[in-house]
Amino acid sequence: MSDKERLKNIKLIASDLDGTLLSNRGEIGDETKQLIKRLKEKGILFTFASGRVHSALSGYSKELDIDIPLISLDGCLIKNHCADKVLFEAFLSEKYVRKALALADKFLLNIALCHSEAIYFTEHNSVIPQLMDKFGAKYEEVESYRDYVSNTLEVVIASDSKENVKRIRNKFTFPHARGLSASYFKSQTHRGVYYLEIRKKGCSKGRALLKLLKNLKLKTNQCAIIGDWYNDISLFEIGALNVTLANSIPELKMKADITTNKSNNEDGVAEFLEMVLKAKN
């Protein structure tokens, strides 16, 4: 099937946000907004597949009038903002959340609990909003974590103590823990700060999108994906039409069917949406 035929077959477009749909200033291009509206009139759906927490997607969802589920936290949650309906959620076991809280307290590390509606922190962890790279997220200070242990999608630990963060990571890998993903990395924006993100194992943007497609009764060849970064790789492996922007990482471009000439700062998504619209006319 040619690219033109594949474009004509598209019924759902799923886009990453940061570095893709959004400019570096966090804005959606005016042309993209208009094209999404025109495509919707032709029955083509649009949604997000993002690493952001759900609450950080809400404003953009309203701006584009998206009324189908959104994929957030790299596939940990699939939730419809308009109807507040949850299609999928991967909560951490309460015993592991409590274990993380106890270890963070023992080693004097900053910790926060990520829920769909907000990221919770205590006065003892008041630097969390300044340390964390969770763009657009709503932060809420609470007196205690006691009432927020359940419904936790992700635990985030941040510290300038590299060794202590690594030490805790080892406590959440086999054989000390099962069914978890514990990702350790250095901050790109805060010098000398290290992070540990603990999630339920098996979640990815790609798996989440397959669940969404099934729910919408669509096939993978009726879907187009737009991404730019490493956490979009799983999306590019499900058999949909893969689209990257000029600023995307080389590893993703190698898997792409289409690469736009423009970057996210030049409204590159609009370049692809125009292709879809022309194929539909």
C-alpha cells in the first residue's frame, strides 16, 4: 500500500506532546489547531500519547476539543478527560508505595506520588515542584501521604545523592520486587539531580494505543502516530503509519514512514496533517 493510500485510510492520529505537537514554548501551532478541527469534521479522531501526567494534558485536550481517551504517563493511564471515564489504569501496589516512602525517609530523599489528577508532596518534600521535570503537571502539597498511597500511578524520587538513589532502585528490582519498572536517570535540566521513577511493569505508549484502538474498534493500519523521542519507540512498533518531525531523534527517524521537513518549533505536525487532509479530499 502506498503512503497516499495509507493516508487515505487514517481514522485516528495519536501524537506525542513535548517536542512534537508543542513548540519549545509549550504552544500548539495555529495551523495545527485549524487542521485538527477540519479533520474532525471528516470523522478523523485525534488524541495524545504522552509521558505527562493526565492533569497536564487537560488544558490542551480542551483547546483541541478532544472527546476520546488520552494516553498519559507513557501508557500507565488511558482516560477520557471530557467524560472522566477510565479505559485503563496501572496502579502500583500499596505495599510498594509504602516501601518507597519508608526508604526515602530513611535516606533523606525527596519523594512524590503521581496520581492522574495531581502530583502530591509533603512539606518535608517541598522542593519537589522545583526539582521534577513533569511539564504542566499540577502539584499539590498535602499534610501526609497516608491518604494518597492508593491510586498511585508512579512514585518519583529525586536527590543529589546518586548512590542513595541507585541503592533504592536496587530495592525495586528482582528479586526484591516483582512486576515493577524502576528507571534511574540524571536530570537534563537540574544539574547534579538524579531521579528514580517507579511504575507498574509492562506499561508503554504502544501497548496503551493498542488498547485504545481496540476500544474504538479500529485497526492499526487506520492509525497514524507522530513522535520525536525514545519513549515513542514502542508506538512505532505496532504497525501504524509512523511520522517523525525534523527534530526527532535518529533512532525514531529510522522507523518512520514519513519525516516532516519542519520541526516542532515550525509547526511540523501541521505539515503532516495537511497530507492527511489532502488524501481525504
